[in-house]
Amino acid sequence: MRLKHFIVYSLIYIGLVGIFAFVQNASSYKVSLLGVGLELPVALWFVLPIIIFAILAIFHVAWSGIANFRQKQAIKNDEDIYENYAKEILLGIESDKKFKTDTFKTSNEITKFLSPWHTHSVNIENEDISEIINVLEKLKNGEVVELKKYKLNNDNPLVIQNEFNKLQENSSYAKEILKDKKTLYDELSKKAYKVALKTFSYFDIKKFPFEISKDDAFLLVERYAKEENFEMTKDDLLNLLIICDLDKYGYVNVAKSLNKKIEPDVLIALFNKLNSEKESASYAYLYLLYEFGMMEELKDILNYSDEYPEFEILMDLRDQGKNISANYFFR
């Protein structure tokens, strides 16, 4: 209530009380104190305490109004200071701004935390906000945190980052992320699938409904060549090699890497099939024939084609008693 309204309402109330008292008793009453007598109408004696209380109340309301005005001015000044403070913090400047009130105390610390140059710890007295800050710090450091109490949506960035952290901490969590997924439409799913390609067995990888890209296929072929315990059928390997769609040098390099894991006759048969599917794999097939000493088969192919000058040179040198590895042309 505004001061002027309070004064008006007080005067009306005092007037009404005085009139009511005067109507009830129009006589006077004398009070003596220390030999001094004061005679006033009874109605006036009746409203006198109300008048004194009203005067004190007016002083209180006036003082509160002044205090509130000063507080609002201080907050307004702090608001202007905060704008400059926020700019300095975001620019990485050590700010010496001082605030007259505690209104922006929590905001100051949050601004420090949100600054891209944030390196120092923040001191927030609000327990709920302080807890959230700690959660953000842990997420930023790659830790897994409990977020259920915040009831966040699955597409919330904190939830997504927590899922990334879980995946980083435990590669098998990729199976949980990819469960019931039909497409890789978000970064988390793509990351989980990439982790699965690098760590899961091929038997588990085949269960996913996702189309294998060239890069994915090449990654799986590399794993098969390098990892002793990573197994797949030769038909699966053939399909992956077809998907890889490499150039002639790429297929030769793959043949080299598979040489240590697959028996020569099986490897040659595999690339013979691949050769019928991919023309660029013909060099790899001839490479294997030469390296494994299948010279008759190699000659039969060269007799009907002049597209492989490298192998013709190797065969000519071999006829001259000079055995040179095919790696001379395919390094």
C-alpha cells in the first residue's frame, strides 16, 4: 500500500471511530497527571491511541518505502555492473567488479562456470545449483553420472553426453544404445556403431540392421586380418571385400594382410571369386598366384591378356632365373 493511501484510509478510520464514540458519549473526561489536568471529550480520548499508532505506522511505512527504493536502486546499479562483469568473464578478463547486493551472487558464479575460459572452481551457496554444477563438471571430464532425479528428456544434451561417457567407459554399452534402432540418425548411434565395429564379434555385428558402408567393410576386413580371435565365414569376407570397392593397389594390400591368416589355396580361391565380381581385384588375384608359385595358372591368364605388364615383366625375369617378389611393383 502506498503511503498517501495509508494516510487517507487512516484519517477516514479515525474519523469514523471518533464520530461513533461521540454519538455514544458526548461528555468530557479529565485526566490529571503530576498536578496538570487535561479535559477532553471522551470521543477524543478514545481515538487518541489510534492517532498515535497511525503516526508511528506512517513513519514505519515511510521508512520501509525509502529502504525499498534504495534497495531497488542498488539492484539496478548491480544490474548495470553485471552486464560489464559478464562481458569481462566471457572475454577471459579477470574482473574486479564489486556488487552492492547479493542478488547477482549466484549469477556471478554461474557466469564464471559458463565462460569458455573457465579454469577456476566456482563457489555457489545454492545447494541445488551447486549440485548441478558438479554434475556438469563430471560430465565434462568423461564421468558417468546419475541424472534420473532431474527427469530430463532423452534428447537432452546432458543425457546424450552421459550416454557418450557410458560408451567410452564400457564398449559393450553400444549394444544397449543400438537396441531397437533401425537407422543411424544421430551422432550417439553412429558413435556406438563405430565402437561395435571395432570391438564386437562379427556374429554380433551382423545382427544390426544397418547397411555396411565401404569404410565399415574395410575396417572389418582389417580386423579380420589383424585379430586372431575375430572370425567370420569366407562368404562373409567375400561380401565385405566386394563392398570395399578398392582399386587394384588396395586389393593387393588386402591380399598381403590376409596372407598371414588364410591358407594359400583358400585365399587364392577367395580372390578368384572376388575377381569375377570386381575387375580391380584381378591384380590381387595375379599377385597371389605369383607369390604362391602358381605359375601355370598365371601364364594362362597372361597369354590371353596384355593388361598386366607388371606380371609379364616378373615372368620374363623369372624365365631368366631372376626371382623378384611382386612386392617390387606393389608396395
